[in-house]
Amino acid sequence: MSKRLISFSWCGRVLMIVTTFGIAAPLGWSDGLAAAFNSVPVGGVSDRTTETIQLSEVSVGLSTTASGSCASAACLLEAARSHSNGSPHHQALLTAAQAFVDPANLEHAVAKALSAAAKLEDPERARTLEPLAFALAEAGFDNLAGRVEQASPWPDSLREEEVYYLLEKGKVAEATKTLDRMKMPIRRLRVLVALVRKDKSLRTSQNLMAVEDLVNLIQDPEWRPRALLKLAQAQAAMANLDEARATLRQATDAALPVSDRYVLSDIAQTWAEFGDVETALGIASHVPRDGRMNLAAIAIAAVLARDGELEKAERIMDSAGADEEAGNFSGLARDLIESGQLEAARHFIDNKLDDADSLRWALAAARRQG
């Protein structure tokens, strides 16, 4: 994925966070930011704006403004600055930013953003409008959000990202509505299983049948192992463990000829989660290495570490080519900290993290955890 697309996705997530308070509330931005936006023409970013809006100020806005709207606009404007003045991308993002600094004329500002984005081709149009639609929906402007979405139907890839974001926030009902608008079977399957694993109330025979129906639609040899893996995970979530193991065996048999390191890694990790570490390691031995690392074995070690088998996990990671420089150990330590397993994290911090950056990342996770 290009850096530009990543920036749009990041911006969308920031927007969803900072607009929770609603953009119709008094904005309360600083005089400098207000003046900066008032001085920005649709076709270009002024020098004053360039001097005033910096990412550091956006970060400050996220933590200090009551409304968050100022930071929303700054985020969009920062994204606009990555494009040439007057380009369709630039104008679309800039007019979207203006929608947040002028809530009294919000509908008109949204119309301007749609007009600017109309000059783009999909999927770039959808990527550009995504942050605006998310922010409007979060702020309660459902009609305007729907109008933005209709102007450029979201590809399923964006809908899937939206579902995972909503699940992280515990918004299961909203995630389910997004699933209903998805069409691609493999993406619908991934999202449905994520919902089932997240929320006990969704672990119903009806949803399991829906998972099975989607799996039956996916017969392509490249995708079939992934589909069977998802079915096994859904069965396990519903405590059908014997069926889950049988399905996972089918997924393993289908995946080995394809030899996709990522699919095999996920399957190996799932075997470990099912408590069958020997089978998991056997699968890992078939996984093509990513450089000198065996991703499947590292995933298995992460499961063992979460289960408290720290020394065994460390040995497996060492033999799999795990590398502090590649972030394997610091990433594992952060995951353990964020799941509340501080003693397990301390084991890897004390024994494996000599690099200052790696240690700093792990300690940052500890501070977030409190």
C-alpha cells in the first residue's frame, strides 16, 4: 500500500477519534488556527497556514480541545498539503477540512468537498472522502455521511477496515451494519468471524450457518485455506472444538500445496491456540522463510508466551530467527503489556531488549497500560 493511501487511512482513524464529541459543538480553536483556515483559498495553502498547522499542533489539539473539530480540520489539511496545490486530491481534502471549521454552513461545505472529489477516479475518490464520511457519521450527521458515501461507494476493503476499527471501540451493532453492506465473500467471511469471536451474543447457529455458506462459495485454491481457517475459528468460538480441529486439518491440507507463508503462519498459530503445539511446529517447518525468519514459529512462540511458557517461547523465537532489530521481541513485549501480562513482558524486556529504541517502544506500551 502506498504511503499516500496509508496517510488517508491514518487520517480517517484520527478523524473518527477526534470527532466523537461532535462538530456542531462550539469549536474553541485557537486564534492562530482559526486565522489560518480563514486565510486558506480553495486552490492553495497559504504560507501562514504552512507555518501554523504542524503535526505537533494536531497532536496537541487531540489532547486539549473540547470539541476536536479543530484537530479534524488540521488533520485533513495536513493530508491536503501532501498533494500539489490545486490538484483534485488537494482541493477535495481542503474543502473537507473547511467543512469542519464552518459548521453553520456544513451542508454547503460538504457539497463543495463532493464537487472537488468528483474529479478523482475510484478508488482514490473513496479514499479521499473516507475521512469526511466517517467524521460526519461519528458526529451524528448520518444523512450527510450517507450522501458522501453514495458519491463514491466504498470498496469492501475500506468497509473491512471500518469494521475492525468499530470492533476495537466495542461498537458491535455499527460493525454489523457495515458487514451487511459488504459483498465480497472472503471479506464478508473474515468480518463475520471477527464479529462472532468478539461478541458472545453473535455466537448463534444462524451465524455459524452463514459462515458455512460463505466458505462454500470460496473454492479458489488460493483462498480456500483461508476460508476453512475462518470456519475453524468460528467453530472454536462456539465451543465446537472437535469440529474446529477437523476443519483446521482441512485448512492445513489445503494450505500446504499453496505454500503461502502468511496463511501457513496463521494456521500454525491457530493450532497452537488450540493447544496442539507439536502440530503447529510441524506446519511451521513447511513455511518459507521471510528473509531468515520463520513467521509461523514466531507466531507460535507468541501464543506460548501469552500462556506463560516463556522459556519455551524464547527458544522457539531464537531458532526461528527472531530479531530484536526486526522488532519481533519488542513487538511481543508490547503485545504482552497491552494484554496485562506484565511479568511475561518483563522476561523479554530483561533478556532480549538491549536496543534503546526497542526498549523505549516497550516502555511506551507499559505507560499506556498504566
